[in-house]
Amino acid sequence: MDWKDVEDSADHYSITILADYPGIEYPVKTDVTLRRVQKFKTKPGEKLSVRVGDAEPANVQAGADGRISVPNITIPSKDGVRIGIRRL
């Protein structure tokens, strides 16, 4: 697992999540918890809108520690998938 193209601002956060190693079979499914967020700070329980790839946005809630976890991410290919997060 790896990531690239991070956008981290006060009003949104975007990242491309990658999964690529010999023998991997796509799609890959995973949960993602953001770490080392610099500017997109969230409060515990804050409601957010998350878009994964071209899917319709879904709502998630920051955890008790303010961290953002996005469940059930599907990575369709070695090119990865883009995740975008905004405040509601």
C-alpha cells in the first residue's frame, strides 16, 4: 500500500491510495485511516463528505480522537483510487 498526490488544506483533503505488488489481484478492498494530516483538522464527531473515485459522495464521521476513517475502499487497479474529503 502506498499513496501519492496529497492535497491537504483547511477545507478539504484528497489523496490517491495505491496497492501494487507482484501477484496482486484486483480489486483490492481496504479501510483507510488518515494519519499525519496537517491542515485539514477535524473535531471529534465532525460530519464529513467523502468521495471515493467516481462514486457518489458518502457521509462519514470523525472518530472520538478526530481522526478520519473511510471503510470499504475499493482499489480497482495499480493506478489506485482518489479519495476526496470535505466538511458538510
